[in-house]
Amino acid sequence: MPLLSKSELLDTIVSAIVDSGWNVLYLSGPEHPFQLQVYRQGESYRILVYIWNISHGGGAARPADEYRIQVTGTNHFQQQPGVKTLVLGWWQEIGVFAGFDVRKHSGVLGFSPSLQIRKPSLEQAAQTGFAPYDKGNQEIAIAFRPDFFGEYVRSLESLHDFGQSSQDLAALETVSQQPDVNTAELPVTSQARRTTVTSVSRKLRDAKFRKSVLAAYSYRCAFCGLQLNLTDAAHIVPVTHESSVDRTFNGLALCALHHRAFDQSLVTLWEDYSVRCSEEQVARLTASARHGGLQGFKEGLYQTIALPNIVSDRPHVDCIKLGNEIRGWLTRAT
């Protein structure tokens, strides 16, 4: 498989940021390293990204499962206050990143150095979303799927610090293999690391749920059919409710507009899969002169939702009933 150019690697990074639910701004031109701003919902990080293609380690003296990035074009990694420096590899063959701890390579790099990671970690990341790799000497490399990119940026330093404790690293490895594990029962040495373990677990479950829901609906909004990479995976029974589950039958693929309208109880689905608009909400909006675009909004809605082909992936009637009850739908809205 041909190696990607630097501009193609930048495109891969930007796609990964968006795929992980974050937004991105370009802070510099196309030169490497890339300077970007990633942000969402009040969180914002400036990042400086070094990236190379991952290739096989090669050579009889090296382990057969060793893969690496060959660092070229720089003799040191820049580090700036208030900026997160990412040192990444991209393995095009299976579509995963490898992240390395820049703090372990803060000096002069020397001539064409390489940074290593093992194939099993890369392959596990492709399956579960994330995998730590212990390089020894308290250095941890992180293999991760594109939909984990935002979480990697957010928890960058904390994730790479897990090499400081074998107990904490074991907890992180458990979560990477079993995202549904009860993280409260995992032994860790600090509250900060427990927070990271819990955050990683939640992200892996969210990514699994999002991937399954969007695939079930062919990445189309169930209410209007829009694709354009503008669809989200919405929980029918909100994720904060004790009865909510991260199962496809408790999910809907919704475009950004209809996801927000669904959360605000302006629109919903009924037990017969019909799409309903709240007349109570419409009356309230009309009374406050905030009903502009209402007719077009209604005309853009399907009469019944677009259903997944697999019956078991379709919204479960119990989820619909509970979701509507929680959102205040006490009578059939038309």
C-alpha cells in the first residue's frame, strides 16, 4: 500500500478530528508540523502535530511484529506553553494512529531516529478503538482509531503518564480490552487517573454506539435522509437516564438540526415509527414570534422514520415510550 504524502496525512488528521465529534481550525499553512485548534462545547486545545507513515520495523535483529515511524525533516520536536505537541504515526493498512510521548524525546533527535510500537497494539486499536503499549522505562505509546482522536488530545499527558504505575497501566489495559467494565472497581493509584480511565471507557462505549447506529442508518438522518457527514448518533432514552443502554435499538441517526430538535422535544418518533412535531412547542414558538422557518422545517420531515434494514437494530417500542415520557410527550403530537 503506497505511503501517504504530508498533505494526505493532514487530511487524515482533520477527518479524524471531525469523526471523533470535534471541530478544527487551521492555525498555519500546510507546512509540517501542522498547527491546529480543536474544540467543542467549551473545550479548546491548540495542537502542534508531527506525523509520519507507520511501516514495518524490518531487519532480522528486530522483532517480527515491530512497526515504527521514521522521523525525518526535523532534529527536535517543538514544545510551546499552552500547546499540546502530538507525535503521531498513521498505518494506512488498517486505519489507526500511534501516538508517542513527546516528553520522552525532548532533546536533539539525532540522525533519522525511529519510534516503535508493536503490531498487536495497532490491531487491537482497530478493533476496540484504543490500546496502550508499554515501551519500557515508563514510556507508553498509544494506538487509537480515528474516532478516538479528540479523547487522545484531551487526555494526552495523562494517558502517556500511565507508564509510571504498573497497577494503573493494568487498569487502562483492561478498559482498552473491555470498554464496558465497571471502572469504579478497577484499582488505580489516584483520582486523576481514575477520571482518565472513566473518560476513556465512556468514549470507547460512545464510539461503539455511534459507529453501530450510523452504520445501521447508512449515515442518513432518520427524520429527513440527510448524509453529508452531518449525522449524529442520538440516544432515544437519554444517556443520563438509569435505564439508557448503548444499544442500536436505543439509537437514532439524526442530522445536527433534527438532533437538537429531538433533544428539545420539538420533534419525536412514535411507537408506529411516525414522526411527530409538538403542537404545544409550535404554539409557544409562535406566541413568542420565534416560529420563522417552521413550515419548511415541517415539510422537511419524513412522515415515518427511515428504518434500519436489520429488524433488531430498529428503535425498540419500550425505548420510544420511555424516551417520550422523559421528554414530556404526554399526548400524541401532530
